[in-house]
Amino acid sequence: MKRLILMRHAEAMQGGFNPDPQTPLSPDGTRAATAAGQFLAGCAIDLALVAPTTYAVQTWEAACLGGAWAAKVELIEWLSDPLGRQLPPLVLSLPEEVSTVLLIGREPGLQSLAYGLLAPVQPAFADLPAASMYVMTHEGQWYNMYGAAKKEY
């Protein structure tokens, strides 16, 4: 089974829809990401793909303080795109040897990706607040996950 966790970066200092890529997390953002790490600690993440922005990297670092851990971590520029135009090909080309993948990126791109991955009969996800996650699973391979995933939470 494949599990994909889509996490929105935590709150950045300047806030707003389009923070500067070098903007650090706010104190509230750091606390929220650390709390999210407590959930992620139980997820056995094989691969964490993180946007190379300061606030996304700090989201991952704070999550690690909360207990999150991944066998491999990579910075992926495509996750910086707020529209997420390259996210579907990124997910569909994930290595088959990984079972659980975490993406830390931006909205509304993550939500668009989630809607595309979900099987048509699945309930929709609500808006994705800062430092929160969508979790979905798929019984097949990464390359055929689009339109076939199930909402876990």
C-alpha cells in the first residue's frame, strides 16, 4: 500500500498568500509544525520532499523536533509553486520502493493535487490550514494513483 501525506507549510512570519521564500516561520508556526511532528512520528516516512523555501524547510525541522523522521529528505523546487502545476507528475513518478511519502509545500497546489488523486466517490477535503495535512492511500503503484486514492484523514 502507498501512503501520501500532503502537508502545508506552517505559518510564516509575514503571513499572507505569497510570503517571500526566505521568510522564517512565526513562533506560532514553529509550535504548530512541532505538534504536527508528533503525528508524523508514527507514520514511518520513507521519503520527505520539501519545498526549498525557508518556511517549508523550517516546517520540516520543527516537525522533526516533534518526532517526525524520514529515511530520506529532498528539497524539490516544484513544491514552491503555489498552483502545484508539477505535483501530479512528481507523485506519479515516485520510486516504487517507497511506501510512505510526505510532501511539504504550498496551497492551493496541495489541495488541487489531493482532489486529482482522490477516487471520484471519495468525500472532498476541507481547506488546508497552515501546518495541517491530507493523508491518502492507494493499493496500487504510484504511477496509477491519480483518480484512485482513498482519503485516510
